[in-house]
Amino acid sequence: MTSIVLEQAVATADEMRRADAAAIAAGTPGEALMDRAGRAAASAIAAFTGPDHVLVLCGPGNNGGDGYVIARELAERGWPVTVGQLAPPSSREAVAAAAACPAPVEPLASVQPAPVLVDALFGTGMKRKLKPQVAGRLADLMGAANARIAIDLPSGVGTDDGALLGASLPFDMTIALAALKPAHLLYPAAGLCGRIVTADIGIPVETRCWRITKPRLSAPTFADHKYTRGFALVVEGAMPGAAMLAARGAQAAGAGYVVVAGTGAAPGGPDSVIQRQTDELELEQLLEDGRIGAVVVGPGLGRDREASVRLDAALSGPGCPLVLDADALVLLGASAIPVARRLHGRAAVLTPHEGEFVRLFGAQTGSRVDRARKAAATAQAVVVLKGPDTIVAAPDGRAAISGSPSFWLSTAGTGDVLSGVIAAMLARGLEPFEAACAGVWLHGEAARLAGPLINADALVPALNRTLADTACSN
Ligand SMILES: NC(=O)C1=CN([C@@H]2O[C@H](COP(=O)(O)OP(=O)(O)OC[C@H]3O[C@@H](n4cnc5c(N)ncnc54)[C@H](OP(=O)(O)O)[C@@H]3O)[C@@H](O)[C@H]2O)[C@@H](O)CC1
Ligand SMILES: [K+]
């Protein structure tokens, strides 16, 4: 069995409000939810720091309410606790939590620092930029602490888009309540979260977005041969090296048979990658091979007339899934015909980086998740919007965000390798959204394994080892 594990839900502020309201409507009072959140957070803090003097900063809303519960819980464990209050509690639940908190309360402006700083100023209700004096005070108190912990989110970030709204310093740990939020994974906010722990507060959260986690990919069995393992074809163009990187990526990600359909140049590459020189007609004939499980077009394709002809051949060939990257995306963006019409119902994964994305879909508003979703609906294809926080979006609204990226991937050729890895996942039979998620995970994990990457070639051997680590036997 092969499966993609989508268990780490990522919920927007609105989705969290709906989950909260549904739990309350189903009979769990808001005070009980806040109590669960605060208790779970207090346990995570205790496990992280051990007993110490704690300063809990509380804002006016329910994030502040969680802070009062945390202060109460830690005080009841005998820890010295002080509350630094930005403004009095305003919601019914927060008023009740503050009333039950035995810790001394002092104004945020004059409270003394402590070794453990707990930030419960703002969570998902953050709507506008922090006032500079609040942002400055938070930064000063964080600077004076040895352990900095954010409740639900670092105060001063946009929950849904990961923008900075006054936050500036990194936390050591962020305790996500009930579910992850986009800001835990989207940059720049993700860079401030530190270690992320999700506290279960016992409520279901309805979402169509997940964090990309390790896939389970079945290991070959006695019944497998090179075609059942997956036949990936890479259409080469003006720059054969890029196509060869895609081919090597497909091979290292487990494809059983990898062919580069070349144009005449000799790209080198391993003997096990089959290189076929093809003119226009020969390429069309080759693409008719029904055993092909996925075709990659774009890495090193070029943007001239011949490149357009080769892209057309791939698009008009029989129905196996396509991976469209690099120059293929530029050519599609330059065409007057919309991408969805060019694909004509064909399963496809488009893998643009930010620049290619804008050329193809225009400058859209919204978070990277929103933009990728809109693009996937427009193209009627899976879109992989590459970046430090790569997004995978499907036309049906599913989305996934990569977690813990390797910034060493920001070098030439790593995108070519990714297109080959996704092709290997398609060729082994995964549907496009799952293939893209699995490919993004394998690629990111291989980069972490490779450490400081010198170049994209170094990814290939690491991919082999990463693939072996995902293998399951059923
Ligand atoms: N959902 C769940 O399941 C559960 C959620 N829980 C917790 O609730 C949190 C969400 O609580 P929340 O909705 O009350 O929002 P929160 O972040 O406290 O801020 C709202 C307050 O801040 C104010 N305000 C906003 N921006 C501001 C600014 N820049 N500068 C100054 N003020 C600003 C805003 O004022 P207003 O804009 O209305 O005038 C309002 O007073 C969530 O993150 C989690 O911790 C758990 O307890 C249990 C289960
Ligand atoms: K917070």
C-alpha cells in the first residue's frame, strides 16, 4: 500500500472560529475550551523549561485568556509567576480566566523581565499591526528571557498569510492550539516560531489544508519489474544538463525506467538513464508508448520554436500525467490559449517558482496558499508553488504546505530534480496531488540529509537514502 499521510491539519483564523463555535454549539462551553488550551500549554511549557520564574504576557482577547489559565496552572505547581497585562480581559471567557488566576498582575509597560517569557498577547484575532510601543516592549522582554514561548502564534504575525505585523524576534517554542495555522509554516512568520508543538484540545477542526509529512511508499515486491516501478520520460531541449537532472531525480526517487528524449546534444549522465535522440516525429512516436507513466517537460527545454514544438508534442500525446516546469511554464504563460485549454483535462502537475508563477497566473492577492489554490482552479491542474514554504494545491481545493525546509535548496538545478521526483511518484501510480506532496517531501528531506548542498547533483544520492526510509512493505 502507498499512502500520503495528511494528518497535520492547517486551519485559518476563520476555520478555527468555526471549530470553536461548533464545539460550543455541541455543548462544550467556551470556558472549558480555554481551560483545556491553557492546561495543555502549561504542560508543554513545564516539559520544555522545568520550574523557573515565568512572566506571562496577556492581551485582551482569548489568547490572553489562555495566558491567565497558564499562569494559574504554573502557579498551582508552585512556580513563581507574574502576569504582564496589556489591557484588561474583554471576552467573557478571558474575564473568568483572569478572575481565577492567583498570580500577581502588573501593567505590561512596567513589568520586570523573567527567565521564562510566555507570550499570550495575541493569537488568531490579530487584525492590525502591533503598536510600536507594544512591539518594542515584547522584544525587550523576550531579549531578557532565556526561554521564549508563544501561545498559539507569535504575537504580531498574520495567521493566514504569515506576514509580520510587528513581530521581530524568534521564539524557542510555539504551542499551536487545536491545529497548526498557516503562519506556522509560511515565511516570514514561520521563521519566528521555533519548535512547534500542537496541543490537542479535543475539538475537530474542518480544513482542506495540511502540513506535508512523510509519505509511506511501498517497497518493490517479487511481482515488480521496471515498468511497474514506473516509466518516466523526460523531454529534453536546448540545455541537456537540466533534463538529465530531472531524469536522475526520477531514477533516485524509484522510477524503474527513465528515458531522456534528446535533441542531439550529448548530456552525459548515468548509463542507466536511456538516452534517445528524437526529432519531432520520433518524439511523437515515442510519446505514444502506453507504458509511460509520466512525462516531464520544461527543464532545459528552451523557449524557441523547437521548444514549442516539443512542448506541443508532449501536450497532445496520449493521456499519461505531465510534470510541467521551467521553460514549459514560460511558454505556456506566453501563449494566448489558457493553460486549462492546453491541458484539455490531462492530469498535470505544474511546478512554478514565484517568478514563473506570476508570469503564468499574474500577480494575485492573498496568501501563498490562496494564490496556489486559485491557480490550481484556473489551470485545472495541481500547482506546486515552490519557495521556502512550498505549497501544493489541487483544483478541488485541497492544499498542503511543506514544513521545515532546507534553505540550501535555493540553488540552480534543484527544481529540475524536483520535477523528476514528482514524475517518479506519478509513474508509480499516485494521483497528482499526492504525487506532488510525496515529491516535495522526498526532495526536502533529501536536502536536509545532504546538509550544506554544494549543488543539485548532491541531492541525488541523498534522495536514494530518503526513499529507502519511506518504504513500507504492505
Ligand atoms: N478557536 C479556538 O478553538 C480556541 C481559541 N483559543 C484562543 O483564542 C485565540 C483567539 O482569540 P480572539 O479571537 O479573542 O483573538 P486574540 O488573538 O486574543 O485577539 C483579539 C483581541 O485583540 C485585539 N486586537 C487585535 N489586533 C490588535 C492589535 N494589533 N493591537 C491591539 N489589539 C488588537 C482585539 O480587539 P478589537 O480588534 O476587537 O478591537 C481583541 O480584543 C486563539 O489564538 C487561541 O489562543 C483558545 O482559548 C481555545 C480554543
Ligand atoms: K501569542
